[in-house]
Amino acid sequence: MAATVTPDAWQRLLEHAIRAPSPHNVQPWRVRILDAREAELLIEKRRTLPKEDVTGSFIILTMGLFVEALRLVAAHHGLALDEEWVHEPAWYSAENLERVGQALIPFARLRLRGDVPPAAEIHDVTALLAARRTSRLRYEPAPVGAEVEAQLAAVAQRGGHRYAQTSDPRRIERLLALNVEAVFEDLNHPPYRDELAGWLRYSERASRRHRDGLDARCMNVSPLELWTTFHLPWLLRFPPLRPWFRRRYRAQIGPVATLGFLCGPFWDPRDAAATGRLLLHFWLECTRLGLSIHPYGNLVTNRPTAARVRAETGLEDPWLVFKIGRSAAPPASRRRAVEEILA
């Protein structure tokens, strides 16, 4: 049955859309409700990552994830969501955002339409958004099978991307070793480290107060180790300690039976919003299939390492590399309340 736009429509949609993922759980979105049908989507400038996201692709991908979450929840309620961007994608580069004096940067105009048939979705998208997690726990040792691989590949293909995976133990260990090296190198790069350090939540008290960022209880690492890693990163490269840290980091990852790769257009900001929409669909499909993923961002953002990943895998354009499989239910990272994201 077709629905109409009610006065509380935005509130109802946002209650679920705030579960969309974002890099380091920064949650950069803010929404200014204009009336029952229209709203402005804004970027909270202090929640961008200019040292990592030079081209603006990641902030655009993140906003694309959020808009798609809104669109899917709206469709679940028999509503349609239209969007109109305020600027061209390249405008959201780190260099340009640094020059903007506004704390809240306009991103898109959103409009709801009612009286449209509900989307023919088999599964409750609100339940999938609530269940979706990044799991850093130990995964079961069974690899992802060919049937599931084909299902995930079909989702990626519908979004104009390709999904590939490997269950070759030697290749997986070589790639994980590259990830360790990239992490240790990046943490010793002050702009990267300092930007990321501001999003760490070491204690339960800090986690509950901020309701964002990288929570130690979700990172599968003790608060002391997390603090040491970011405040004494030179230890990671100190020859007597380096092997111990490598073994410790690898042990925390646990058994990895399958690594997944999403490949396609991303690094040009013009492609990033569509990539964000695809990523949400892919992640929700993983959730529906009972799978968890844990992205290894340094394998694609560290440029020399990314070149070695391409050489190792033969993949031309991977933009996301992740552990994929089944794990126990991980802790849920906290989210700001709807009232906190309203502008």
C-alpha cells in the first residue's frame, strides 16, 4: 500500500539511517529539516579526515552511504527519496574544505515523495542496519564458499563493481604482512596518526560521552595497547620490539580463511557517491548471509602498499580489502542520537 509523507517522517527515517557506517565511525552527517518533505544534508567539517582523504572520495562515499541508508529505509516505508547535490564532487577535496569557514557544509537537498508503491524488498532493511557490524573478533576457520561468493559478486556487479576473494593461505599471509607494515608505517606519519588519534575512545566513559569514534571495546585490543600504539608509535619500528609487535598484531587478527576485495571506480570523487551506495548494499547482503567483514584500509590508502597489493593479487583497481567470514556477534559501536545530528 502506498504511503503518504507524515510530519514525523524524517525522524522515523533517521532513527535507522544513523546506523550507516563511516570511516573511523566519525558520523559526519548533519540534517536540517525544512518541512515534512524537504531537508538539507550537511557535512560537519570537524568530522572530516583531510589528512587521509585528500581527494574527498571518502567523505563523498560516506555521505553516499548515509543517503542510501535513508533511501532504503524510506522505500521500506513506501516513500521515495530524491537528492540534489549542492556542489560538484571535486569541490569536496580536502584542500577546498580547509578553506571553507562554515562549521556545517551544505552537501545535498533531500526530498521525500509519498504515494509510491513500497519497494519490493524481501528483507527488513531496518533490521539489517541494526545488525550490521564491523567485526574485529576471531573468525571461524571455514572459508567463504563459492555459492556465497557468487551472491556477493552479483551485488557488486549490480553496482558497477567487481567482487573477488582468495582463500589461499599463503597469499592471505603475505597480504596480512603487508597490512602490518603499512599500519606501522602510517602510525609513524604524524599527520595521519594525529588525525586518527583524536577519534580514539579508550574508556567506557569516553565512549558513552562521545558516542562516536574508534571504541577500544570494539577494536579487540586493550585500552593500554591502543594508547601505546598511538602515543609511542616509534616502538613499532624499534628493532628489538618490532618482531613482538608484529606477532602480537597478527595474533589479534586471528585465523583468516578468506580475504575479500571490492574493485571498481572510487578514487575519482565523481564515482565515490555511487560507490558508497554499492558498499551499503554489499555490507547489508553480508549481514543477511550471516557474514561479518573487517576492512584493512591501510592496504589501499597507503599508496606503495596498494601497488604491492595489486601486484600480489593481479587486481587492477581494488578500493576495499577486508577479512570476511563468520564471527561471534561483536560489540556495537555507538551512534549519536537523532537529536544530535539535527542542525
